[in-house]
Amino acid sequence: MSATKALRLEVAKQAEEVLGMAASVIGVVQSRTTVTRVVDEVPDPGMLVLLDGPEGAYGLCTLDCSMVAGIIEAVTTGTVLHSASEDRKPTQTDAVMCRDFIDALLASFEVTVQEAADPPPVEGYRYSTMLSEKRSISMAYDDIAYRMFEIKIDLGSGAKEGVIQLVFPYERPLPKREPGETGEWQHNFEQAVLKTHATLDTVLHRVSLPIETISELEVDMMIPIPREALARVEILADGQKISRAKLGQVNGMRAVRVTLLAADEDDSAQAGFGAGVASLNAGPGGASALSSLPGAMPAAAPAPQDAPLPDLPDLPDLPDLPPLGDLGDFGGLGDLPPLDSPS
């Protein structure tokens, strides 16, 4: 049993049982199509019936003018007339007279086709309403792949030849998601992103020095950092600045409070950070001061070394962060000044 053979059997059977009309299928063509092609291939004029399906999906049933005329003649006179059918736009009365046959054909086809080796998903579709024009198809139907069965039928032992088209979504419709519910792809993508490793770097301060000054740098020399730099720490990802932060401490550990980067912030203002930071002071190692070097900057007032760092009560604890290990001796940097002190 195949889907096309199931249609051959059920068209003849339902025409006899519902309409009392002799009908035999001349041919059935099954194809994969799209909404755009369906609009081009439906009969015009002809009857276009929207089919309600499972999970909010839509199907389509079309009858050409000869098929509509044959059904109406069979219902009203009990026979199919040997005369050419009138090419006219079907009315709602025509649709009502064709409805029982359409629903009976759909119901029997969905049962018989289950005997096929790979039955197409055609169950659950029933007559809903007649579309006024074929332009409505492109507006009502999703832009997905569809399966079309085109059935050419002999009516009344040669009195007429009609055509029926049945169109269903090619794949079985997926269950509709509840509001706020994420789909499987979105869930998998979110999980993959959340598990991705991201490295963030922080830059406390930037300073520019002449090359001759840099060449004189020695171990234990100290580079003064202005107090305002503590409130303008840069956070970098892949070398790109993504935010600024304020340096402080949480539970005795150094921490930064992230702040949003203002959209109109001028990065060039950063050059002013080093305006008052000039000299390199000789460290405990007894290295010579660099203030006498050519191009050296004016001396800056030393930053206080004994001001304790205040706690930041509005920052949450970070219990899930892994241990940072030994960060080395930061004694040479001294204590950080209070964040709220005037700069």
C-alpha cells in the first residue's frame, strides 16, 4: 500500500458512499512543493478550502470547476450531466454541498494510508472554511515545505473529468510552545553559550613614557598610579573594552565593581589619566631616580600608602568562583586608597 494507492481507493469509495456517484481515479501525482508554487498551481477559478490541522497547522483542498459541478449535480439530481461545466467562482452554497465529501475523504484517507510503509503525516485535517481567493494562501500559510497530492478523476462514467488537490505540511507539525517556553534549539544554544569559557582582562591604568625613560627602567622602580584610576578600571574581552569598573575589595579580597560603559564616553579622555602622573620613583632597591632623565615628567604627589580599603556592602559574595591560588606578593603595591576619597 502506498499513499497514492490509498487515495485511489478512498476517492472512489467516498464518492459512492457520500454522493452516490460513480468515480474512478485516472491518476495521482505526489510532489513536494512550497507556498509560492501552490499559489501558482491551484485552479483559478476553483474552490479553495482551508483545512484545520493538528497543532495549529493548515492544509488545503482544491476542487476545479468540473469537480464542483459534478458533486453538485450528483447531490441535487443524483447523476452527473454530460455537459461542460461553467467556469465560475464557487459560492458558499457550493462549499456547503461539497463539505461532507471532503471531510469523508480526509477521514478515510488518514486511516487507509497508515498501511503504507512510510505513511505521510496527513491525519487530523478537516474542512474549516472556503478561501475567497488564491492570494489568501500566501497570507494564511506558513512558508514551509508542503506535500501535494493531485488527483485526476473520471466522474459519472465519463460524464466529466475533475481534479482534486490535497496539500499538507511535508513534516509533522511540532507542538506549539507555551508563552515563555523555549524551543529545543534555543535551549541547546543557551546551554552551549553558558558553558563557553570567557577570559576577561582588567587594566588598572595606562601611562605613556618616552623611550629613553623606558630604557632606564630597573627592578623595584615604582610607577605612581593616580587615585582616580581606581574608579576607571577597564575590563577587556579579546582586547576590546566592554566595560569599566571600580577597584575595591570584598571579604578581604581584591574585587572590581562593574559599571556600564557610557555610549558617549570618549576614550580619548583616557589620555588625561597620565597627565599628572609623571615621574618614576626609585624603589627600595636603591635605584637612581629617573626625574633627572631627559624628557622626564614633573613629579606627582605620592599616593597614600596607609589608607585602608573600605568594604563594598552592595556587592554580593561570589561563593561559586573557584580559588584563585597564590597571586604572589602584592606588598610592593601597598594598600589601595579608599574608593570614596576625593581624587
